[in-house]
Amino acid sequence: MSPRSFRSILLSPLLLVLALPALLGVDAPQAQSPADRAVAASVPPSIANAPLGSTVADFADPFILRDGSSYVAFATGAHGKNVQIARSTDLNAWTALPDALPALPAWAARDSQGLTWAPSVLRRTGKYVLYYTVPDSVSGFQCISRAVADAPEGPYVDDSSKPFVCDAQLCGAIDPSPFVDESGRAYLLWKSDENAVRCRGASRLWAQPLAADGLAVTDAPTALLTMDRAWERPLVEGPSMIMRDGRYFLFYSANWYESPDYAVGYATCTRPLGPCEKKTIDAPLLRSNGGMLGPGGQEFFEDANGATWMAFHAWSAPATTYAGGGARALRVTRLTFADGVPRLAR
């Protein structure tokens, strides 16, 4: 990859994408529930009116964690960092921080530059657990590992002696995303890399229970869904889950990441371990249009007022490849629900 430089700067003014829902590939807003109206009214205008999207250059597979009155964003490794990280107080202006993961475990492949993907963080009592993807020197597959820190910005330390999640029969595991249910039970969602050359199969999305400290899986993984719709080809990846009104919503990215056809879909599940039913059958929830191309890598977080936001990355037209001079930038947008259907703000 040859991503653009992301230096320690305050990004302002921002590159803002302003478009109508039809141009964004987002369903037109519907009537909000009383709860959604109340939350929207309580959000400060500087955040509630933030368009789809405030942008941080080359910050792929973003994950945002609220830390008091500020936000900490993590992203796929680039520019000499294993895990990129930045902090903001308003979701608009971001300041880059030192590498969140200065060292990789001994079992990781020596040449892992640019191959530490899709970091996510689980807050546990007195500590933070970082999950991320890194190449395994033994199997050659991309695998999931974990690291621990006392503060959200790190530095995270990975003292593992082997991959955390990595099934050779599934050609490895990538895109870890933690989810905590209403009882406080934590799960890890991930993608099996079965579309890799050595498997040449259909990738699947999985969920697996975590121990209370987040440092072990406690049961076998359960497959939630696979690639089976035309718009998803050639793969599904990047699972993330939220709960709303007693239902579990599984969001995912699909198609090829260096393409304007990359997009975000969703399914509903009866439990974190499924079963799940796809809802974006014929078209994705969020897709390319206007100057925003190939959106994906979505994750969710709440602001201080309880409003739900989706963080994701997208290319800026016309480039949708690194070789072509493009970069996948951080973007955020509000997520609400109307009649049990997710809606993305303008």
C-alpha cells in the first residue's frame, strides 16, 4: 500500500461530504421514534448536525471509543504504525497520537508492516483490551491477536505466545469486533478468511463468547452468515453488532475493498450467536455515490448523550485504490431507527 501521510496535525477545515440520502445510497429518513427524537434533541448542534463525514486521511477500518468527554479512534496500521490512533473532542478535529501498539508478539511475521488490520477495543474493569489482525509466521494466515493497556490510548502490550483466534481450516481469521450484550456478557465477532487463495471458498462471519476479562474465548465459534447475495460478491467481512429494542443488528461490509462497489449491509439476529436473517437482500444499506466511494469497515459507538453513531471509512472520488493515489478516510454519521429499520443521517 502507498497511503497518504497522516501526520500529528489538527485537521481543520475538514473535507465534508454533503449529499442527499439518494446520493449517499442511504434510505430516506423516516419518522423517528419518541426515543430517537429525544436523543437527537439532546445532542449539541455541533455534533448532531455533523454531516456524513468528517474526514481523517487514510484511516481505514476505524473503531471509535468514547473516553469521558473525548473520543479515541483506532485504525488499520499505516505510516510506520502498527495501529493508528487519534483523539477528538467533537468528532470533527482529530489529533494523531503515537502508535497504540508499539511492538508485535514474537509469533507474528517479521514483515507485518501494513498488515495489522481492523483494531477494536473492549473496555474491561481497570484495563482495555485491543483486538487486531496480524500475520502468523507459522501458518502464513492473517490471525487475530489481543493486547492490553491501562489507558484507552495505550500503549498496548501483546504478551501472547500464539494467535488468539486462528483456524487453519478456515484460512485464518480477521476483522475482530467485540460486542457486550444487555447482561454484560462479551462476545467477539470476526471473519473467517476463506476467500483467501489457499481456501478459495466463501467467507463467513462468526461470533464467539469471551471470558469476563476479554483475554480468552470460552466456547466454539458460531457461524452467523456468509456471502450469498449478488451485491456482496466476492466476500463479506467486517462484522459489528449493536442491540436496539430487544433485537440484535449485525452490520457487515461486502464486495471488494478497493472498489466503488464495496458497501455496508445488515442482518437481524435473535441472539449474539444467532440465528441471523439478512435484511439487505437486493442492495446494501450504505453504498457509493457522489464523492464518497466504497464505504465500509463500520463500527458503532455512543456519544455522551446516548446517541448512536457509525464510524466507517470511504474513498474519495475518483480513486478507489492505493495504487491510484487514493486513501480510505474516517467518516462518522448518526444512526437512528424507525419501525425497527436502521437509518443513517444525511
